[in-house]
Amino acid sequence: MTLNILPIVKKEFRQIRRDKRALGILIFLPAFMLLLVGYALNFDVKHLKLAVYDEDRSSRSRELVASMTQSDYFGLALALDSKAQIDRVLENGDAHLALVIPSDFSRKLDSGNEATVQVIIDGSNSNSATTAGGYMAQAILAYSTRVQAEWLEQRGRAFTIPLDIRPRLLYNPELKTAKYLVPGLFGLILMIATVISTSLSIVREKEMGTMEQLKTSPLRAEEIIIGKTIPYLIIALFSSTLVLILGWLLFDVSVRGDLLLLYSAILLFLIAGLAQGMLISSVAETQQVAYLMSVFSSLLPAFLLSGFIFPIQSMPVALQVFSNLMATKFFLSILRSIILKGVGFEAVWEQFVYLIIFAVVVLGISSARLKKELSR
Amino acid sequence: MGTNNTNGYAVTVEGLTKRFGSFVAVDNMSFNVKRGEVFGFLGPNGAGKSTTIRMLCGLLDPTAGSAVVGGYQVGKESDLVKANIGYMSQRFSLYEDLTVEQNINFYGGVYGLEGARLRERKEWAVLMAGLRGKEAMLTHNLSGGWKQRLALGCAILHEPSIVFLDEPTGGVDPVSRRNFWDLIYTLSHSGITVFVTTHYMDEAEHCNTIGFIYSGKLIALGSPTELKHRLDRYQIYEVQCEKPVDAMELLQQQSWVRETSIFGSSFHVSTGESEEAKPNIRRVLERGRMTAERIDRIVPSLEDVFIHLIAEVDQGAGKT
């Protein structure tokens, strides 16, 4: 028996083409999200505004400040005249952090004693405050190492550091947020194109009464289901390709691994998403309900529990276990491995197996349910 | 036509029953529909009209009983039933965001029409719906009457032998309703069986056969004339007076009055006697200090018949 799916596929494309909103959601929203996430969602902390209250005003203190402002991380925003000014500049945001160098700073250093400096950080943004504190500690440590080396050399003794750390960052050496997020964005984009669009398009026909008309026609349930999902599959593949190209052009994220392997992962994930959309449409009777169910079952977990932004390792154990129910989690791990690391199938086969199980199970349940509903 | 022996009937229904939990929507219904006739399914809202039609079209499985549609068993030979019927509901089931032609193309494709046959049927549907020159118009922008005719065209694009119309004239203006019934006659004359549900009495008069259903049961079956003859033993009077509700109440207390029912500004009284009841009615009203402006003996309408039938069923239910 041949499947009569062409009429529905054609009709679906015509409806999508006429519905500017759907078209926007399917094609332009992914590109827009990529730009937004790529440019705005940036965890790199750079050019922190540093305020300095230097009571010492010595060559030593100037040296310390210079060693900090030479890096990309800090910019000298303000030189303060009194301690009282510190609160004010932090409060109104003129500075992110303040460094206080006491008047006995250079005297203590030159006499071989321990000198103290004070760092005050605006902690209202915990993320950048943590990073700023880290940078500051590193800068101060580097400077004190230099001072110690000088001091020892003057006394004719060699200076060695017992442990020398030389980290080498693989895959994303500049630690660019975009490189990390662009692959992760796929999960979200494909979820929108599959779960939400499929469930809405099926439930819309229920609402309009056209589904009833199709049910009295000789079309079989599988013809309706396949006919209605194929267009979204094609569009989702197209918009994934668009995101890949944009990610490469704008954020320099190129696919290091095998494209075929990448697309087979995408296809598997798409099937799982379409099945999830079908499952929702077999339960929901109105588009509103379908939309809410889609968002809560796909988009939110994909955003929060997939490791897209928030690392799964630092979640409570219960959530970590729960996150294993999210196909997106495994999909993202495959994507990052293939796109950033360029690994082959042998490195990601476990996640593939999981994706296949997920897709088969959800597809099985949803097509059984939907078939029962449609062939009545 | 299928393999089942149906003795020239387009639809045969035997003991058809549908239960939703403890609610019996369709109760042991049996009837036949002749080939090529216009069969009207009448009854108040919630009587089970749509449930029956949905079972006959394969949208719902019957709880018990059987039905043969176009020679094929409903439920067992669903695919064959579906290929041989057309179905149109009150909701018109068109894609409002597609043009007239795209809708026709879609339903043509669904029913497997292609090439010359599709072109020919498309031409026919456009002409039939009076939409020539409007093929590229969005369906959304069509008026109700046009949508209705286009929906009918799409439903019978594949030239089925039976077409089911579930309240097809709901929400359409009177002129469009009239035109639509002309279409139904044209279909019937060309040999197509038309199974239509409605609650408009004037539409019922247009049917060859009427099945009247009330709380899930078929309580009368016959042509409009046959049904009206059921009231031959009674006399129906139309009474016009000032306080019709009070007057009806008063008359209802008389032993010789069977039923009273309101019809616009007047009301109808049916009596069980064969003798002239005009003077009796006038006397009762005068005793109640009311004067009748007009009392006319009338030929019963279908509505009188149905009110009578419903009263009989309700009284029967009251006794047991």
C-alpha cells in the first residue's frame, strides 16, 4: 500500500507560508535567539571598572595598580581621595570593585614584612563578583611573587616556585561563551520547531473541526500523522543548518567532527521532539493547552535541566537524576562533543543509544495514542 | 455498492446503540434509508442526532447494534464506508487560511482525485458553489452561504453515493438556506442519498422521509404527509387572545384538551374529540374572563405532530 501523504504535506506548507507568525517562529526566532544568546548571554567578565584608593602613593603601589590595569580584566575607572568615596562609587555603579592600598604598603614590602591590601567587591551580581574576586586574587598573587623574587635576587638567592601550573585549554582556548552556547542552542531551537509546532498544528485542526473531516475521509491515521510531521521536520532541518552557518560566520563556531554524524543526531532528536508534540496533541483539545503543555514539557526543561546554561553537576541530586529524562541533555552533550571536540561515534555512542531509546519509546506511545484517536 | 445485502437501501440500521458511561445517547435505533431519497433526521438538541450520524460515518464506534452504509459494515469495513460517503458538518471544515482552489485541491488529493478527473470535479465544485472567478480568494473572506456550499462541494468531490449533512444550515441566512436546499434536491435527483439532520421544521417538510428522535429513541418515521395523518383523530385549533399563557393554563385543565403549545403570538390547542370544539374553547376562555380574538381550526403542521409525539413519550415515561 502506498501512503497518500502528499496532499497534507502540500497543504501544511501552504498554511505555514501564509502564517507569518509560524514562519517567524520556525525560521527567524532561531536566528534571533542565536544572535541574542551569542552576543548578550556572555559569561566572560572583562573590563571591570576598578576604583583605587591609594594612601601610599609610592612607586610600589603604582606598580601594583599598573600590573592589574595592564590586563583586559580591569580598567582603572577612578582614583579616589578618601575611603568614604568607596561606598558611593560602588553604590552608584561607577566601579565594580575597589582596591585600598594602606599608607604603610611600600614600607612593609621593602622591609621584607607582610603588607596587606583591601579589596571591596560589588556582590550584587554574584557571577561577575566571583570572577572579579578570582582575577583580583590572581593579580595580587602574581605581584607578590614578583616582589618576593626581587627580594631574594637582591640577596643573591635563586627563586623557584615549587609548583608551576600551566593549564592548557582544549576545544575553546579563549573560553568564549558563544562557543559553548551555540551548540547548546540547537536543543532549544529544535524543541520549538518540533514539539510546539507539531502539537499546535494538530490541535488546531481539532479545534477548527477539519480533523473530523479528515477522519471521515479515506485517509489513514498514519497518513495524517506522517503528512503533518514531515513539513516540520524539513523546516527544522533547514533552521538547524541556518543556525550552524550563522554560528560559524558570527561566532567562529565551526563543526570539527563529522557532519553526517551531527545530522544523524539532529534527526534522531527531531523525531523524539515530533513524537513528543504528537503525544501532547493526542491529549490537548485546545491550542492554548497544547502550547502550555509543550512549553512546560520541552522548552523549560530544555533550558534549565539540559546543561545548556546551568551545569548539571552542581544541581541537587534529585534534579540530576531527573535531568536524565531530558533527551536534550544527551543531545547537547553529543553536539558539544561533535562540534567543539570533533570526536567520532565511538566517543558518543552511549548518548546515541539513549536518544534512540527515547525516540522509539515516545514515538511508540504517541503514535499508538494518536492513531487510536484519529482512526475512530 | 458493497457486498452486504441491503435490498436497495442506502443505509440500514439495526439496534444501533451508543452509551457514554451510564448515559444512553442513542437507544436501540433501527431504520432504513432508501437509495436516492432525502432522509431528514429531526429532533431537539441533544436528542442523539449527531451521535447517530457520527457512528454512521465511522467517527464513533457503536456500543451495540449494526449499521450498513452504502453496502459496507460500519466499524468492520470503515475504510470502504469512508471512501463511499461524503460528510459535512455545521462547522464547514474548510481551511480558512487557504484559498478556495487550494481547499478543493486538498480535499481532491485526500480522496485520491488527480489529473483530468480532479480538474473536472474542481470545475464542477466551483460552479456549484457559485464561486467562479473567486478561486484565488481566501476562504476566510467568504460569506457563510458561500462557505457552506464550498464545504458541500469539497465533501462530495469524490462523488459518493451517500452524503451525510450534520445541521448543514446552522448559522446561515434564510436565502442561503433556501439555495442550499435547492442543491440538496439536485443531488437527490442525480441519485445521491442525502442524510440530513436539522431542527428547522420548514426544512423537515422538504424531506422524503423523516425520522424523529427524542432522548436517543426513534419515535416516528415516515413521510411528512404520513406523519401529519397521525393527528387525523385530533383537531388542532389556533387561538389568538390577550394572555395566551393564562389561557393555555386554563384550557389544559379541561379533560377534552390534549395539548396546548405556543406558536408565536398565538397558541395551538389539540382536542381528542371529533366534534367541533370551537364553542367549548370560547366558553372556557369567557369563564376565565378572557376573550378570544380568533379561533381557527387548522391543518396540523409537522411541529404539531412532534409536540404531540413528545407529549406522548413524556406521558408514557411518567406512567411507568
